[in-house]
Amino acid sequence: MPAAVCQGRHTHGRVPHVPTLLIVHHTPSPHCQALFEAVVSGATTPEIEGVRVVRRAALSATASDVLEADGYLLGTPANLGYMSGALKHFFDQIYYPCLDETRGRPFSYYVHGGNDVTGAVRAVGTVTTGLGWRLAADPVTVTGEPGKADLQACWELGATTAAGLMPGA
Ligand SMILES: Cc1cc2nc3c(=O)[nH]c(=O)nc-3n(C[C@H](O)[C@H](O)[C@H](O)COP(=O)(O)O)c2cc1C
């Protein structure tokens, strides 16, 4: 087969595929921003080599973003006993276009809430089970003002999920 012919997700001609972690987040407040920044910091820590980290706001992420990535981190506030409408919109858009090709890919998530994130956690679990994604790190849930331990847990969430995508991991 000629080298210029695309052979799928892992090689495009002679250019090697760079494993990609896609972070899809809805970040409407400073507390959510703090968790998001900690996750990004962990995912992009210099010890993790050879992994590209792409961030997308949930309202702008596309099915192409999902298909091109190898693993996923999702971040959302709990709203009205469910995930945010923004993350739900993301799933509504990508579900069927990605159902076949992304089955088995690793993911995890973080949820921020005021006092009860149960419904949001259940909702993310239901959709990702439908997609067949594989939980690759313990999810992080935080209520109220994030403390040092919460931010550390988010850092580790980012680092663990990204490290799992390192070549040879
Ligand atoms: C309309 C609305 C519904 C919400 N519903 C929930 C909820 O069901 N459970 C919860 O723990 N927090 C709920 N919250 C709180 C948000 O999760 C919280 O505002 C968000 O995580 C941002 O956190 P912060 O306001 O402390 O910065 C709700 C907030 C709004 C505005």
C-alpha cells in the first residue's frame, strides 16, 4: 500500500499518531475553573511525554474532536440533579457519530456541585456506559470551595489519565 494512503487513526502516511487526551469541560464559575486548571496541570506535567492534550469547552467540542482523540476527561458542574446542559449537549451531538469507533477508549471525569452531585455522577456514568468507554481513573467529585486535597485529586486525575495514553503504557 502506498505510504500516502491513510491507514486509519494511528498513521496518516508516514506521520506517527500522537496519542491525544481530549478534555471536554463546562466551566461556568471560579470553583469549576480551579478544578479544570488542576486537571490540565496534571495532564500536561512534563513527566508525561508524547501525549497531546486538547481542551474543548463542552459547547464547542465536536464529534471530530472525539474521534481524533484516544482518551477523554470530562468536567461538569451538577445542575438540577444532573450533569450540566452543556455536557449533555456535547453527548447529544457526539453519541451516534462516535458510538462505533470509540468503544473501549479510556475516560474519566470530575464533577463540582453545591451539595449533592449524585445525579450528575449517575448521568455521566449512564451515557459513558452506553458509549462503551472504559473508566481509566477514579472520578473526582467536589462540593463547595475546592480545598488543597480536591485540587491534588484533580491534578492526579489529569496525570493518571494522560499517563495511560503514553506510548508503551
Ligand atoms: C440551576 C442550578 C442548579 C444546580 N443544581 C445543583 C445540584 O443539583 N446539585 C449540586 O450539588 N449543585 C447544584 N448547583 C450548584 C452548581 O453545581 C455550582 O454552582 C457549580 O458547581 C459551580 O460552583 P460554585 O457556584 O461554587 O462556583 C446548581 C446550580 C445552579 C445554578
